[in-house]
Amino acid sequence: MGKINPVSSKYIVHTSILIEGVVDKPDVIGAIFGQTEGLLGADLELRELQRSGKIGRIEVNLDTRGGKTKGEIVLPSSMDKAETAIIGAALEIIQRIGPCNAKVRVESIEDVRISKRQFVIERAKELLRSLTDNVLPNSQEIAEEVAASVRVMEITEYGRDRLPAGPEVADAAEIIVVEGRADVINLLKNGFKNAIAINGTSIPATIVELCKQKTVTVFVDGDRGGNLIVQELLSVTDIDFVTRAPDGKELEELTKKEIHKCLRARIAAEQVKLEIGVKSDAPENALDQAKPDHLTGDTFSVKKSSKPMMPTQRPPQQGMPPRPPQNGPSQPPRPMSAPTSAPMPPRPAPVQPSAVRRQANQNEIESFGDMMEDLIGTRAAFMLDDKLTILGKIPVSELISTIKSLNGGIYAVVLDDIVDKDLLAAAERANIQFLVGMDTRVKSERLSVLTTDDL
């Protein structure tokens, strides 16, 4: 608007001008006042209107090129829109400016109040957005912030090692063992008050004592460091369950939904021991020799004593395909054993254990029946060792992949599902003795498949 006072003007008349020659601004101003003088009467005389303040200062902007002059006339008005339109139309009668022909045309009449109103609306939106985001939090945010601060204040120090812990660690029957203080704080924020931190890579004596007294779930980060902590805990104390954060994530970053999901997917420590044992048996043997007096050491020895028994029973299974010819012509084996009498005893011996394995005794059938009742409706499966001890409980959808990853050490599987061809093939490769399901679509010569009708 140039030098026009934006407070006094309500409208601005924008006019273009084309002059066939070279002129100056005073020539244009003089033509405007001179050629409109007396045209509209005394009430609309431009000089009188400007003197009374109804018309503001007229601005003229000119640009001369090639002997011609183009420009713009800006005329502010504080009159009503009808009078302003009359003034704008009066400017178009100007035909000569100085000695040159000229053509004047009104391009637009701008309502200054509209542009001001639009500015006010946009600025009000920005102020309201800032007020909502930064100044006025809703009641839910206030409640969550207060609750989170209270939970963080509840963090305590437990034991002679002064480990960061939740307020219910001492009284809770089940605790969650995590890596650091930040993990305890995140669990407190999400309502878990029975967490305690190891607070380092070495396992404190306080943790060892707690693991002997309570049901323990180890919750570690989804990285290699978390796996190392689990291995160290298994080597020095007795834990019950293990769960991990998703790969590449840390426990302190997880949301409440992710924490609940991880805790629901926890696996038994016995299954983790089997995974470690498959990779290397030496650490387990060394562990038994180093800690024979621990309860966990006794448990380990039972598991490992059962594991060597399985390979001695598996070779007869792998040798089972030649058995059909043995049932018919029994004479060929005798000539083969005639040259050397030493190999003869081992051949019949494996046949008997395989026959025992395919027939469940009454105690096994009762145990399978009890476990099946516990599984009905869960769509899950129990993996058992040869002592019928539950090694782990996993979803049926993950059963085949788990069997393949363990590569042995499983005596029986009880599942809330139908035994199909794929599961049977995986079980045969893993030398499993019993598959117990709701129903079966397959039969096997190498293992026993039982259903609820058999139980």
C-alpha cells in the first residue's frame, strides 16, 4: 500500500496506465486532478475529497521503455464502495497526459478489510495450534504424566548389592530380571512393579539368591549381549523362563503392548538349556563339575543323563527300514552272522528298545492324557523328555520349526491339533518316540502316534 495509511482506507483502487510517450509522475497526477475536475459534482471533487481525508495520497509508479511509459495508479479510499467505484470509473476518462495519448483502466478494487480479516484468521489458527500443543495438555496427558512420575519415584534399591528394583520385588512370588536401571523404569511406567536389574555383566549374589526363592522370568534386550546374559544366568543359578525383546530393540524402548507380547511369548529355561547344549556339550559338562551342589546342577545332570540315552536308542530307528525283510526270510541274517559271532548280540538288542518305544506304558498314557486335558483349546504343544518332564510349551504354529532347530533331545510331543504329514516327518528326523494329538491323518513305522481315543 506504499505510504497510504492502512487504518483510514477501506478500499484501494488499482489502475493500469499506458502512455504513448515519455512523461513524469507530476504529469500523471496533474492529469488526474485536472481532467476529473467538475466531472462528478462538488461532493465527489478529488481535491476536496483528498483535503477531507476521504481519499488518501495517490501513488503513481511508472516504467519507461522504448519511448513508451507503463505504470500503475494506486488510489486509497475511505468512502463507501459505491462512491469508490464511481471515483475508479472517473479515472478511465483520462485520454491524454501532457502531449501524449494515454489509456487508463481500473484493474481491481481491493477491500482492505478482507485482506486484514484473512490475516487475522490465519494468525489466530497459529496461536490456537501453539496453545493446544504447548500450553493446554488434555486431562489424559496430565494423568499419564503424573502416574509416570509416581512410578519412577517408586524405584528402590534391593539387597546388599543395591540393585535397582520395583517396590514389589521383595513380596512378589514371581519377579522379572532385566539388564539395567532404564529397563526397570520402563517396566514401572507400564505397571510392572516386580522387576529387578542385574546392573552389569556379572551376576550379583543378590540375583542368585532371589532366583533360588522365586519364580524368575529373565527379560533381556534383543541383541547378542542379552543372549550372553541368559547363558551366564543359566550357568550360575536357577531360572524358570526366558524372553527377549524383538531383534535390534532394547527393553527400555518397548511400549506396553510390546512388553505384554514378549512376556506372553516367554519360553521355559529347560528349552533354552537344550538349545545351548546342542551347540556345545562341553560347557554343560564343565558346569556340572564346577557346581555339583546346586539344585540346578542336579537338574542339569538329569537332563544330560537322559540325552546320551537317546543316541543309543536312535541307531535302531535308523536301521528300522531293513526290518521288513527280517520278518519274512529269517535265514539271511544267520549266514551273515556266521563268520563273526561278535556282531550278532548287538543286532537283536536294538530291536527290543524300539518295540518298547512304540508302545506306551500305562504311566505314560496317563501322563499324556493329563497333559492333553491341560492343552485343550490352547492351540499349543508340550515338548517332553524321556522322564516326561515338560521342556517347553509353544504354539502349534511354531512346533515344526522348533523341532528342527533343537535337532534332538525330545522324547514326546503332546499337541492340541491334528498330527499331519509335515509334523510326522519332522518328528521322525528328530527321533521323537511319541506324537500325541487330538487326531491323526498319518501312520508311522518309526514312532508311535496316539490320539485322544487311545488315551
